[in-house]
Amino acid sequence: MSENLAEVFIELSIEGGDMNELDELTRQLRGQVEELNIDSIEQVSAGTAPAGTKAAELSEFGQMVVTLAPSLIPSLFDLLKSWIGRKPATPVKVTVKVGKKTALIEYDPANTSAKDLDTLIKNLNKSLKK
């Protein structure tokens, strides 16, 4: 890709903290994001697992970093918006970093309407193009 890559940090959360459900939601979203023409997608690491455990690395449930061309950010947000519409009780935080620019969107269905989310995404897309 000729343009600089953007990093998008996505964090899902579930009220009540059901880790199995959060892991399943994260896997579902990751599978859909992988269908876009992204550079990479990685689960966020919480560091090395303690000695004597089978896991080589601990992972943060509900967190992933997507590396992609900035021109694909609108497609990623369209996917996230659609996904959120099907999982309306799942709060989502998205942090986008393009070069030195960083922007954060927090969507909590209890406090943000679908119209507000649409406005946030449009404004974010505009600010990243400047």
C-alpha cells in the first residue's frame, strides 16, 4: 500500500463482565473485520503468561488492533455500525491513529442514539481527512 497505514484500536465491553460472551463477540467481530482488505488484525496482549501455565501470552478480552489504509476507515466504520446495530447492548470504544492524529469514539447504547453514532462517525472521517 502506498499510503501510510492507520491503526484502529477496538474495545468491546459487556455489562456484568461475562468473559466467555465477550470472547465470542470479539471473535465474531474479528471474523467480519478480516473480510475487509485490511493489512492486519491482532488481539491485544496483556503480557506474558505466568511461568508454569500453558498459555504463552495473556490476551485482553474484547480488544483488537486493526492496521489498514486510511481510505478503508469509512468501510470499517460502516461494518462497526452495522455490527453494533445487531448487538445493541454492547458498548464499543474505537481509537483511530493516522500518523500523528488520534481520535476516539465511545459508543454506549444506553447513552448514545444511532443518530448520534452516525454523526460521530461522519465527524471522525472528516477530521482524519484534514
